[in-house]
Amino acid sequence: MAQEDAYYRRFLDKGPKVVALGGGTGLSVLLRGLKEYTSNITAVVTMTDDGGSSGRLRREMGMLPPGDLRNCLLALAETEPLLERLFQHRFKGSKSLKGHSLGNLIIAAMTEMMGFEAAIREISKVLAVRGKVLPVTLDPVTLSAKFMDGSASAGQTTIVSCHKAIEHVFLSPGDCRPFPHVLEAINDAEAIVMGPGSLFTSVLPSLLVPGVKEAIRHASALCFYVCNIMTEPGETEGMSASDHVEALYRHGCGDLVDVVIVNNHTEIPERLLVRYALEGSTPVIADLHNFSRWKLEVVQAFLLSGGELAHHHGGRLAGIILDRLGEKNAFQK
């Protein structure tokens, strides 16, 4: 058994270098799939979350939001299930603690002790993280949006609550600095993956940090955009797959993408369609005929996980990404 484990670790250590950008549940799902193929993963996490436990810690302690980082650390961890459950546990009884996850509070405590960067590094050791989890910036930033009707709003949670079509999102301050290790990882990457995740509040905010999209543009990596399975109320209502890509172009990021991965929406079970419709969410239509205006490869596949939520199947998604990367490398040889 020990020999098998050692062989498996050596296999993973020789895996391709992959950088995944985003936040929320989508990024965590992708990471859980990728770690079965390679240990050379760098998760680059958006730092604009201002809701829930993360938002409270931002306001009360002046720290960067820990929630998406926590989820990514656990997604890449090789640790006991009980420890993961402890990190994800949310307090219920106490007024002061209600809604906080234990993992967020541990990150907050370690941030007070040694600073945010060191805290993430040390927690990665405790959890035996396979790869790296990095904040896209260490500067405090706020996400703002300009809507199609000409109005504007600031704050990630507020933007979504407005339920308006978004024309453009931007960061304040606009001159925030990228975390240097992020640019190094992008430069060394063989594959860069944007998404799955909320287009305007998870994927784009990382790309808008100065220097990040420029680093991707100059990297030799194959760049993927993974489109969401369902639209999101208050953010991407009524948007097709091509509309998502058009939004990337609108933000000066569309030319970064080599391959777009979209789900085959025709195979989503009726029970999920009904459940999501009650929330104002519908399948993202794979309107492949509208992609001819761009020099992109589009991969369509059935990517639904099969659970009670319309999440991507992490292993299937990772397999598509790494198979396409292998084809590219074979062609170059």
C-alpha cells in the first residue's frame, strides 16, 4: 500500500502545471477533479467577496475575505474528513458567531498572528494541500458594476441584489497590485482555466487585477473558459454561452481564451430544471452557431455531476481539459 501511495504521488508530481482562476463553488469543484491528475495546481482566488462570514470579517477585522480561499484549500487538501467538516462547520447558536465557519475564524486568527499571506501558507501545510492556493491580490478591493440601464452599484453582494443586466464590472482601486506569485504561476503554466463560476463576480474580478490578463496573454499555456451550466439570478439571467464569451471580450479578456467548454443543456433532468426555475435560473444554452465570429475551439459535453445541484462533474471536466492539453502537446512534438 505504501509503495502504491508513493507511486501515485510521483505520478501526480509529474502532472501538468495548471492555473485555475475564479472563486465560489465552481472553482472548488474543478480543483477536486484536477488533483486526481496532478499536484502542480495553482488556484488563484478572487478577493471581492463581501457577503456572509467573509464580509463580516472584512468589515470587522479589515482582513481579506477568507471564504473562497478556505473552500479551495479544502478542495486540494489531503486530510481527514473530520478536519474538513470542522473547517466547514458554521456556528448556529451564538449571535456573535452565527453564520461564521470555523475555517474562516481560524484563518482570521492566524492572520492576526502572522499576516494573511503567512496564514494561508501555514494552513496549507496543516491540511496537506496538493498544490497552491493564492489570493489574486493582497490589496483590499471592491467590485463595482455599471448596468445596461446606465446606473451603477458598488459591492459584490449589492450588485447581484440589484437584478439588473450588467454591462461592465471594475475594481476599486483600479491600481491594485497582483500577488507576484500569481504572475509567476501563470508564466509557468501549461494550462490556464477560467471558471466555472459566477462570470461577473468570480471569474472577471481576478482577470481585472492589473497585470493578470497581460500575463495570461503572454503565457504559452492553453487557456480554457468553462461556461456555467445554469444562469445566475441577478447576474447572468437570459445569457447564452456566447453571451458569456461576449462579456469576456467586452472586458478585454476574450482574446485570452483558446477553448470554451460548454455543457450539453439538453440532458439536464426535469427535476433540476423545475428546482432552478423557482429561483429564476435556466440552463445556459450552448448556441454554438454564434461562436463563428471568434477564433475559438468549442467543446460541448455532458458535464452535470448528477447530484441535487447543477454543478459540474469535477473529474469529467478535468479530464476534458487535460485530454485537450495532451492533444496540444502531442501536436507540437
